[in-house]
Amino acid sequence: MTPKECKYIFVSGGVLSGLGKGVAAASLAYLLQNRGYKVSVIKCENYLNIDSGTINPVEHGDPFLCEDGLEADMDLGTYERFLNQEMGQKNFTTTGQIYKTVIDRERSFGYNGEDVEAIPHVVDEISRRIKQAGEGSDIIIIELGGTAGEYQNMLYYESCRIMKAKMPGRVLNIHVSYVPMPKHIGEPKTMPTQLSMRTVMSMGIMPEFLVLRSEAELDKRRRYLLGLKCNVSGDNVIMAPDLDSIYELPLIFAKQNFDRNILKFFKLNYRQPHLGEWKKLINKVKSKKKKSVEIIIAGKYYSATDYGLYDTYAALIESIKHACWFHNVGLDLKVISTEAIENKGIKILGKPDGIIVPIGWGNRGVEGKIMTIKYAREKKIPYLGLCYGMQLACVEFARNVVGLKDANSEEIDPNTKNPIIHSIPMSSKYQTIKGKGTSMRLGAYNCYLFEKSLAASIYLKYEAGEVISDNKKTREKITAKGNVKISERHRHRYEFNNKYRSVLEEKGMIISGTSADDFFVEMIELPKTMHPFFIATQGHPEYKSKPLKPHPLLIEFVKVCQK
């Protein structure tokens, strides 16, 4: 199938945000992929930000970090976990990206003197990006951010309308809507969906499929009547009820022949599905667990909202679940604000089976994180540090074991006399410019682990590391002490200060992983004589975990927590 024959599925949402368009799109993509078709996805966001990296995670959820360094919407993480394929720049666009491209082109005389307008020029750029994302695929699913009727996303809908008019039979629309069931009435109400569909149709788009989010199933009669009022065939009104696990949704869709009806519309062959592995996963997810582990995430973002939104650590929470399913154990997860730890004391942590200190930026709640790390180290509680959790583990060790009481990160105290964590000069070899005066390491970087380290043993145990016996196997110039090669995604601005390596190592800390040139400290740990399981990484293993393939560090962490 040539790129010109690619089929396009637009997924829009109505009534309210957070309905689960991304999960619905990913579930359908999985089913179509499972039938042997090459499927791609793209998320179209409304905001003027160039990416999601500058948005407060409380505002829009945890940005998902891709292999190529893209900081994207959370839904790209959902796509990766369902499709088991890497997402990147081509799978994500924002209104900011589109406007910037159009304006830059106009400034470079790219429009040959035309009057540059939203229609057709901005809309054409949207369509170009969608088609580019679909190149080489049989089917591409386009998730439109926000809800129908918002002025910010109208140009996306216009792009859809034009593509549908120009390519009859190759473009279809799915509208995801909410059917509330008010407690005082006791039955589902469909009028919000009817109004939402009316909004979509007023933009010249007639959806072929309707996906209904609801806490209760709609009976066949109601689905028929709703479809009649919305001009959608009864068989194409699909239920997406509330579920204990989002990973159940593909099986729910399959029972309703959702993917089969999509293929029928496109006149594509019904290839035999193979859902056995996914069914085994769901059986494991839903099975009764004989025991569970209590794990604490000590983070700063959880306290920034009255509602304690778990979305602020979405990828991490998913990765912990994956590891628990691997071991068939239950999860008692607690997300505790590090500001609360500062104010109420370390006693609020209790006696968990394991502690994780995750990503973070700035000085708010930092001392609470350091208090948590000290507690985990001294009480011999299994500890996993991620990014900031590694940097602050080094600061805590320097303060309380080495004796450098004023040790800190330059991010927290630019004038500290002992900057264990510091900024480095900009180097295009490693860093990406994010903005004026701001550089970061973003995306996948190789790390070399010392073969006798705990970290190396974990990666090799789960076949995620490669033993490099000579430099011929890699293009990198290796001066690192380690010879077990791994790769992790990075998203950070500050680095371990190499001036303090020997000082920390003399007191027992193990620098177990570095970059190929031995410049960046990527992994640290404590020996078994000091702690049963204390390990931290500058990378982000949580972004690479999949439900069918959990990350080795999380698998081993949960295993140790069980003890």
C-alpha cells in the first residue's frame, strides 16, 4: 500500500475534557495493528506551546518523554504502551508549532507574496503534518485535542473537513462523547452527546462512529435511538464504560466489532486477530492477589492541587503497575507531598515497602525529598531515585555521610560552596537549547554500567543490557569503566559534579554507570553492606515501560519490596 492510499481516522471529543480520547484511539490502533495493518498515530494539541515540556505537570499532566527528545502530551505514552512502538516528533503537533512554521515561511518569502491566512495556509500546514505522519502506514489515527466547539481547535476540524472532501472513502470520523447518569434521575442522559454531535456537524463533519463514555452501559434501544438522532448507524455506536484498567478497553471494543466495522468502512480485509497475549495480561491484572506492596512516591507536584491529581506522575505510576503485574502482586500506592514532609515531619511516611523519589524542578519541596532519601537510606527501605531523585540522593549522601553539611545543587543554591550537582557549558553533542539561556539533555543516551554492579546485574537479568567486550561493536569512543551498554531517556538541566566523585566513592557510594566518555554520571548505588537496595538513575526508565514488557529497574524494585 502506497502512502497515498493511507486511511485517515479522526478522533474528536465532546461534552468535557479528559474523556479518554487517547485511550480510545490507542485501543483502536492496537486492534487494527493486531490484525496486521501498519498503524500510526498523531496527537494535535491546541495550545501555543511548542511542546509540553514547559507546561506545569499539574496543569496538563506529566509530559511524556520520547526517544528523540520530544516532550509531548501524556497520550503519546498511552500510544507507546498500547502499540509497543516508539513515538516522536512526527506523532505530535501543537498550534504553536503550526503557527511558527507558517510565520517563519512567510518571513522567508515562502508564500510568493500571497496574503497569508488561517484558511488555507494554516489548515494546509495541519494537513501536511497529518499526511507526513501517515507516510508508510496503512492507517493513521489523528486525535484532536480539546472538545468540539472550542475556538482553539477549529482549524484542525477544518483540515479534517477538507481532507474528507478531497479523499472520499479514505477519511472517517469518530466522536467520543460523555453520557452522564445523574444520581437524582437514575438513568443515562444522552442530550449532552446530541448537542456535541450537533456542534461537529455544524462544522461540516458527519461522524461515522460514536464512542460513548459512561459509568453505565446503554441498552441496545437507547443506543439505536441515540444513533438515529445523531445520524449514526446503531452498530457504530460503541460503548466505552468505566473500567478498573484502561488496558481492558481493546477487548471491550473487539467484542463490539469496532475494528471490524472500521475495516468494513475502508473496504479492507478482515485479517484474523490474535488477542491471546493481551487477554493473558488482563487476566493477570484482574486476578486476586495473594499479597501486595506498599510503595510511596515522594513528589512535589502532588501538593500543588486540591485534588491530588495522579496525572502529574502518570508514566511512573503506570510503570509501577506493570512491574506489579509481572510479579502478580497487588499495589498499595501512596503519593505524598514533599512539602507535607517538610511541614509535618518524616513520620508521615510510615513504614512502606519501598520509596521512589521522582523527577522535579526548582527548590519547592526539595528538603522534603532529601529528608525522604535519608529516611530510606537509614531505615534500609528499598529506594529508587529517578532524575532529581538521583541528584538529591548524591546531595543527601554528601551531607550526611561525607559530612559536607552545605552540599547542594546549583539549581537550589547557586552560591553553595559544595555544588554536588551543577550546570555545565552548552555542548551541542549532548544538549538541546530549550530557550534563552536554557539547555537540557533530552532524549535517549547510552550508558555504560560497571559489570559487577547491581545495576548491570538487573539489566542483564532481564535481557535489557549488552556486554561490550571491545570498542568495535560501537561507534562511540568508550573511556567509561563499565562495559554493559544500556540506553535510557533523559530530561534534565543539571549534572553530577565530577569534582566530588572520589569524595563520595571513598565513603562507599558506587558510581555504577557513566556516559561512554566517562563524563556524565548516569547511575549510582550503595553496596549491599550499606543498604539492601539503593539505586538511582539520571535517566527515566518509567517512560520506556510497557504493560507486556515492564522496565527491569521497576521489576527488580518491586521484587525487593516484596521482601
